[in-house]
Amino acid sequence: MKRTTETHRMDWNGMLLEITYEPQWMPARIVGEEIAHLQVRSIYPTDAPLPIARQGYYSNALPASIIAAAGGPVAYVDVMLAAEGGP
């Protein structure tokens, strides 16, 4: 299986965030569904704290279906940030 990684950037509350998304991080044959890997970090200002992480960096493995249902990695991160205290 060829692994692919997507990189996105988004502006959130004056911070520039980089979102790295690997949709097929762990194949379905391992746990029964595709597991994706999502990383979010603040690139400006560098390593600024995020409401979804203690530092300016978030990393998590989760079902790819959750990301797809949200409308993709950028939409998912936007919802997470809003839910954790962002505007």
C-alpha cells in the first residue's frame, strides 16, 4: 500500500496552522476500518499554544471516516478548535 500525506494550511485567530493528514495511516485489515493520522501545529507564531493541545502541536490517530464526515482535515480541525474554545 502506498502511503500518501496531505499538507494544508489554515489561518485561525491570527495564527497560521499547518495540518498534515495521512488518510491511510493504518489499513483496514488491521483494526477493521481505515485509521488516519492527523497532525496540527502552529507555524506562525511558532509553536503557539492551541486549545486542542498543551503545546503548539497536536497529533492523533483516528478513524478516517470521522475526518471524511467532517468534510476533510481542514474542516475537522476547524470544528475541533471551535469546540475547544475558539471563536
